[in-house]
Amino acid sequence: MGVGSPPAPPTAVFDDRETVDRYAEGPPRQVPGFRDMQRMAALLLAERVPEDGSVLVLGAGGGLELKVFAEMQPAWRFLGVDPSAEMLNLAERTIGPFVSRVDFHQGYIDQAPTGPFDGAAALLILHFLPEEDRRRTIAEVHRRLKPGAPFVVMHHSVPHDEVERAAWLNRYVAFANSSGIDLGKAKNAVAAMRERLPLLSPDQDEALLRDAGFVDIGLFYAGFTFRGWVAYRGLVE
């Protein structure tokens, strides 16, 4: 999550118990190839994170990626950061037998332990943050990584051109509807995204990573309105 705290952040919905209880149903139906994307993120981290390494997971509430990472890498330890107590409680329930390998921090990244960590991930979280909060958040992650460590991110990222943006958001609606989400609810979700999410373009997202000091930025995932990148903390500052 971000450094700033706007009066009514889009993430406030994750403090609602009913929403939290239904959380795990959403991503697989809304994000094309959701489970494979998580596995790809784990594989990209594993290219540089040692077998007994430590991984910072930003927006760890819910525990979906933590569970996948822990299953694939039996000796990794994790720091899971999220401002929502309800979502962190859900994460503990989700990861079950792996909970002893996770330290949870309720709050924002600027208040979290500094590591340094062997890798980091922020999946489906940065699109909630205004550009300047996002910039600061990415910089705080960078500050907590060892030289050469990977950072995997994935979130909504769509062109600024209104015609292109509308086309991709309509495709997001179609995918959600084809996955069993009511068409009206899917359209309402996109309307809320337009109103409340500070969506950036892929070029802007990559620029924020570069500005924070990350290098060798590469696209590893694209699914309609979602994009995912892997980037690395430079060996020399």
C-alpha cells in the first residue's frame, strides 16, 4: 500500500469484513491467467532470490501470492505489509501451515522494517495509489532491497488516450462477465475504477520504476487492462 492516506482511499473497502470474506473469489475471475501470473512472479523472484532468501510482499493482505510463493519455495521467509487488519487476518487463514515463515506488518511501506530483502513483489496494489504516492512507495521498496534484487509488480495499466482506454476497459468487463461476474456489476466496477483509481499508462509505470533506481525493466505479463514487470535494484547506486 501507499505512503499517503487520502480521506476516502479506494482501499478502504478492504476494512469491510464481508468484502474481505469474498476477496479470494474476485482475482481469478477478473484477472486473465491470475494463478499463472502468480507462478511467473515466483519464478522471476527465484532467479535471484537464494533458496533461504527473504522476500518483501507489499499489499500482502489476502495471502494469495504469499501462499503460492511459500509453496514453490519451501525455505523462503517473507515480510507481508498491508494497512488492513482484516486483510492480514485473511492472509493468516489463507496461508495456513506456512504462517510461521511470514512476519506481518500492519501499516504502510515507509513504516515497515528496512531489511534488506532479497526480492520484493507488489501484485494488484499499486493501481490504488496516486502517482506521487506510487513514486514514494516504489522508492521505499527500492531502499529495502539488496543490490541486484528483483522487484515484481503487476496492476491495472492502460493508455491515456480515451478511445484506447475505453476499449481496454470494455474488454476487462467482457472477461469478468465471461468468468461469471454479473454484467451490471462488472460495468459498475469499471465506472468506479474510472472515478476512483489513479490509473497510469504503461510508459508512466515504467518511468516510475526507472526514477526510483530500478534497472533492466522487462514486461513479463499482459492481460487486457493489467500489466506486469520485473525490475532490479542496480548493483551500484
